[in-house]
Amino acid sequence: MKEEVERVLSKYAGVELTFESPGFLEFVVVSGSIERYFNEVFKELVSLGYQPLLTESAGHEVVRVFRVGLRGFNKVIYYVLAAATVLAVAVTGYFSSLSFYECLGGRGDFTLSTAIFVLSVLVPLALHELGHFVASRKADVPTPLPMFIPAPVISPLGTFGAVIAVRFLPRDRKSLAMLGISGPLVGVIVSSLTLVVTLSMSPAVRVEELTCPGGVTPIGFAPMLMYIMLLTGLVQYPEGTIVILHPAALASMLLLLIHFANLLPIGQLDGGHVLRSVTDINLHRAISLLVPLILIVLSIFSPTYRWLGFFAVLAILISGFRPHIGYSNQLSKMSSQERLYLLLIYLLLLFVTAPVPL
């Protein structure tokens, strides 16, 4: 390990080994600058299975290198899970469509409704993960395929979404920012479009016309985008009627709310990555603890947001109290313009997905 890493670093600057242990090396830069050529250093070391971390101490650049390895992944597992997720979402969509048309007297195309439900769930999820995948690969980070998680019956969507197990830190601040914002940006845009389309497929009927055996369940909140559409008349319904959400419209609404939760500035969530890219490790940790506490208190006083309080507890349990290391080049910076654009996009995504009581 020592010879291999030292050979790479020495191509760009004079380095001196200051510490060595199994799977870990520390070098101090004695001449030249690794930071100037860090993109090249990062790409070479990561391709060999090493995670570099560039920092500074006593006025000198310090490079810490960890052995991560380049273990392959079993593509069969990913494909099987993806197929199982498609099936689980289809089954969920079919039974949701049965309930939907049962309320409308049994009239409707169950097959078409199920297909629209599947597309409304899986296309935004797949493109969300594709956004992360492209952002990671563009920053020279080895990235496996997204792993979809089927959840028939348990989830109203038939899935718990997908995850990408990235084992290397992003290259720099900008790479971390792009990793955090890319998935939600694509996902929110696509889910917003599907919501617009599927809301137009949601009929408005009078209560006496309903044929639901168990009645209907009112929704207590909706994403801000849906609220604005209803408030401004972009989607209009006759007075004295209630809207029966098409299963795909309900799925699109839930996905926008899930995006909101994922955009919260907590730990390793996408919003946590965005926050970490514009703050230091200590401020990020403080905010990551403060936000869940606020949400828990909010859920106590407002039952409408009880699900957010539950999510906050879950986020703390998953992220724990571990600090967010952030990115490989600890000396990297983002320009004021880049930070402004990032925060504007981030706040806009939070705004359109924020849950609003109805």
C-alpha cells in the first residue's frame, strides 16, 4: 500500500510519510501542492481502491489515505430486486385501482390505471437515483447500480424507494453539493409533472354518488405545489363536490412529500449533503440535531405533522450522532455564485414539496 500510494502522490508533489498503520497512511506535503492537482490524485487513488483525504495542519498540506478496496457487486441481486419492485408496485397499483373504481361504481380500465400508477411511482424514483448516479460518476466516484426495495402491502407505493451504496467520499464541496441536489431536483420535477397530469384524471363527484363500502378517507395535508394548484384554480372542481384522487395522483403527492423529508438538512439525507457542502462539520452536526428536535415538538402540538416527527426520529437513529466528514478535498471551496444558486434551488425544492394542511 505504501509504495503504491507514495508513487501516485510523488508524481504531483514532494511528500513525506508521517504515520502508517494497517489500511491507513498519512503524508505531509514538503514541496509543491497536492491541492492544485487533487482531481488527478483523487481519480488515480480511487481507481486503485484508496480514499484520499486532503487537509491542512501547521501550514502544511496533509494527505490521509484509507484502504477501501474495489469489491465488485452482484448485478443479479440488483436486477432481481428491481424486478421484484416492479411487481410489488404493480400489485399495489392494481388493488389501489380496484378501490378507486369501486368508489366510482366499478367503471374504469384497471389495467391502464395500474400501468399509470407504476409509471408514476417508478419513473420519478429511477430518475432520482439516476441523478445521484450521474453526479457520482461525473466526479470520478465508483458507483454501483441503485438497489430498489420492494414493499408490497406495507407501503402505499409498493416500495421503500431505492438506495445507492457509495463507499467513497465525493471529491470536493461542489461534488457533494451536486450529489445531494441532483436526485431531488430530477425527482421533484418529474413527480410534479405526473401530479399535474394525474390530478386531471381525478374525478370530482357528489357524496351521494359514491359507492365506497367503507367511505372515503380525507387527506389532511398536501405538498405546497398541489395546494397552489388548487388555490389558484389551475385545477378546478365544481362546488359541492369532493375529489377522488386517482391512485397515481396519490402516489405523486406522496412522492413529493417523501422528497420533502429527504431534503431536510439532517445527517446523511440529501438535504444533509447540501447543508454540509455549504457549512463546516460542527455547524452541520448542530443543525442535524436541531431540526429533528423541532419536528418532534411540532408533531406533538400538530397531529397533522406526526409523520414528520416519526421520520425525524428515524433519521436520527439511522444517521446517529456521527459527524458528516463531507468530501475528500477538505481545502476545497465553492464560489459565492455557486453557493447562491445551490441554496436557491434547494429552498425552491423545499418550498414546492412542503406539506400544507388542507
